[in-house]
Amino acid sequence: MTSTYAWLGLAIVAEVIATSALKATEGFTRLWPTVVTVLGYGVAFFALSLTLRTMPTGIAYAIWSGVGIVLISAVSWVWFRQALDGPAMIGLGLIIAGVLVVNLFSKTVGH
């Protein structure tokens, strides 16, 4: 299960990098940000596909998207200076709580 989480972690990091670079592509008109975006999503989907060998699709996707949402929000806040108001912070906290509940208490994950 450790390698499953390693692949899932790689998928999440690659997706966050790709999404962060997506804004800089300016509609895929800038070469290097486009290359980073395409490669990042390629790595993300490859790593996610390896995760799905041992983890149920719904659980893997819930973790991947939930953690990805929180990380890309943090990157956008720090890197792009995009503000997060109170309701956004509460929502992100609920996403984190949901991911924790799935990982800590669900028998579906297969601990």
C-alpha cells in the first residue's frame, strides 16, 4: 500500500504543477509553460493509473482531487496572490476533513 500512496502523491504533485503552469500558457500560446502543463498532466494520469491497480477508483479520485484542490488553492494564494476569504477557507478545511475521514476510517481504502 505504501507504493500506492507514493504513486498517488506523485499524481497529486504533478497535477498541481501542471495546473499552476496552465495559467502561464496563455491559452497554450507560450511554449515552455505548455510543455510543463502537458508533461505534468501526463505524469499525473500515468501515476494515477498505477494507483488504480490497488485502490478503488472512487477513493483514489476523491483523495487526488481533494488534496489537489487544497494544494492548488495554496499555490494560487502564495504564487499568484489570489485571496482566500473565510468561506473559501472553511470549504478547504471541510475538504481536508473529508480526505482524512476517508483515509483514517474507511475500510474501502484497504489499510
